[in-house]
Amino acid sequence: MKNSFNQSLPIPTELSSCSFDTDSSKKHRYLFNRYLFEKVDEGLIYLDANSVVISANHNAEQLLGVPRNILIGRKLLDCSPAVINEDGVLLASHQHPVMIALHSGKSLKDVVLGLFNTEKQKYIWLTISLFPESRLGESKPYRLLMTLKDVTSQKMAEVRFSMASIIVNNINEGIFVTDKEGRIISINDAFTRLTGFTYEDVFGQCNSILIADINNKKSAKLNADIESSVNWQGEIWRHHKFDGGFPSWTTINVVRDTNGQITNYIHVFMDITCLNKTNNYLSFLAYHDPLTKLPNRLLVTDRVTHALQNSAREGSKIAVLFLDLDGFKNINDIYGHDAGDLLLKAVAKRITNLVRKEDTVSRYGGDEFIVVMEKIPDIKNPATLAQKLIDSFKKTININGNKLSISTSIGISLYPSDGSDTGTLIKNADTAMYLAKHKGRNNFKYYNASLNTEKVDPVLSEDA
């Protein structure tokens, strides 16, 4: 059969006439049909009963990537054999929609297939419809019209959307989307896992139902900050449906249309309860002794500095008591360091139980402790506390079944008479403590100017 369809034909001007002779009418109808065949947006292919291509339009040629002079007169499956379904599975010949339509004689509509485009050397996605034509009195079709429509872009969009959906619903961060009024329109699976709220619980609700009352004071500023930026990040306390609230680290992205108007907000959040606990613990360790949980050297230094500022403003007095355990090194050597650690914890507890609530107790280092007394009414008050501390150690401490005896030497410095800065007060209390050791241990001494020149045996410091 001669191929007369390779060229697009213009609409004949004669069609504007209202009167045709019979032959002329047939010719013009034929030409007009051929014109439509070429100009229709979809690919069109006519096949005979053996799936041989009778004719094809230009769009079909482009979609298959095979020139029409090769297509026509050959079986379609020989020209474009690689066909996959939506799952990516290669179809066998008998599974091809063309073969199904020819054998069944029934139409098939909008079948989605991937066809390999020979020219582009890649698969494109098409929707295929098949319309068998049968002669009067015959059950099997003698001809088949096949339409092809390129849906590659839509299919790729679906794949991207599906992939995005899979990713969104498999990440650990909770995600919810609101409209410009802040009403929730979409959530992911992690949202429900983190908050306990389902889609039915929150759809159409204002996102403020997820924000705990602790945020109320800063809500107005938060809203202003979000609207003025493209991306906002910060900590927000969120409600949980069944279990109070939790801190979340939240990122809020503002979505705007082409005119710059806000259309949506995308909220991404994660539960940082464990992270906050870790950070709080690390912060605690930075300022506290991990063994006794008392303030460490850094924190007690800061406390003394703060107390000095208050005292300078109020005209009050401060006392710094520097305690060192007598003979602690021997206990470590005899009973081991584990026993020594338990002893230090017991000592810390005894000291803490004897001081006022407003006083600070610190493990300054090793077996050294510091007590900071603020706003003392009389310079004799530190002596009273020092004697109570010394007396408390007269009672043995039971460590792993062993009754251990320990004593302490205490030095006392006073503000403002013994120093006006933190370092001087602590150093002078330390000096007074060494004098107490030099004078026989298990006692306390106040600091005074003469102690700066009194020689203290350095060997005494080695029994700590």
C-alpha cells in the first residue's frame, strides 16, 4: 500500500462551497479526514487484524521514535517491542494491549504503559486507548484504532510526589502544613507519633492547638518573626494529646505565590526532650562535681563573686570556710579509691545538712570543700558552723562494712576584712586552713594578717 500520509494537507478551500458533486464530496471528505488525522493532538495508529501498521500520524511517529516509512507495513510489536507496565515490569507479547484488544474484540481505554522511544533512547509514559472495528456479521475485528497520549511529565510528577510522600512519611521529624490562616491541612506519620494527634483530630484546626501555654508570652513575637522571614527556627513547646507537653526544635518555612503573598506554612519539628536532658546534664557537669553533685570550683568561684557584688551594695559580710579532710590519703591507700569516693559523698552530705539553705557548699577539689556564707550577722557565726562541722565527724562513717573515722581542718576568711575579691578570699581561707593543720588538725582558724608570714610545713598538705 502506497504511503500517502507523510505530508500534512491544508484544508481545501472548496469545502467552503455548499454544493458538491458526488465524487468531489467523497474526495473532500477523505482529504478533510486525512487533515484531522494528521492534526489531532494525540498519536493515532491504524492496525490490521495481524497488528500490522496500516497508517500512523506524525504524533505517533514522534512518540514511538520510529519513522512512518519503517512503521507502516510492519507489526507494531516488532517496531516497538519494549513495553513496561506501571510497576516497571516488561510485558510479554501476549500481554500487550494491542494483542488483548485484537483477541477480545473489546475496547481498552487509558491504559498506562511505558514505551521505549527509539529516537530518544529512553522510556516515555503513554496512555493508550484501543478501538477494534468489526465488519457486519463478523466477531473478530479486521482493524484497530490506537490512540497514544504522552503523560510522561504527569507520570514523573506522580513519581516525585510518591517518592516525596514516602520520604515525608518515613522521616523522624514531624511535619504539618497550614494554609495562610494557620489552619492545618496536612500532616505526616511522624506528626502523629510525636504528638498523639491524628489527621482527623487536627484537620482544619488552628496550629495554636499544638502550642503549649508556656509559649503564650512570646506568641505574638513568634508570629511576627515568622511572617517577616522565609525560614524561622527555634524551640517551641508543643502539646501532646495524652502526655502533657514536650520541647520541639521547629523550622517553619513560609510559602508564597508568584505575587509574594503567603499561601502556606510548612512546619517541621523534632522532639528534643532527650537532647535537652543531655544538654542540661552536660551543663550540670560543667558546674558541678560528678561524684558529690555539689558545685565545683568554677561555680563556687562564680557564687563568691556574685555574693561580693551583693555585699558591696548592701554593706553585708561574707565568710568563706575552706575544709580539708585530715588523713584522707591513708583511707585511699588502705581501703581503696572506691571507698574513698563513698567517704567523700558521705562527707558532702554531712556538710550540706549543717549549713543554711542560702549557703553554698562546694567540692573544691580532691578532699577539699568550701562553704560560702552570705549576709552573716556576726563574725562569730562562721566559727559556730566550723565547730558543728568538726563535731559532726566525731561519729564514724560506715563504708562497705568498715567504720571509718575522719576529721577536718577548717580555715575561715571574712569579707571585707580579709579580702575584697574572690581569689583573695579563697586563698586566705586556704592559708588559714593550713594553719589549723599546723596547729594539730581537727580544728579551725580564722585568717589574719600575721598568717601571711607564718611558716607552714608543706608536708602537712600531703596527707590530704
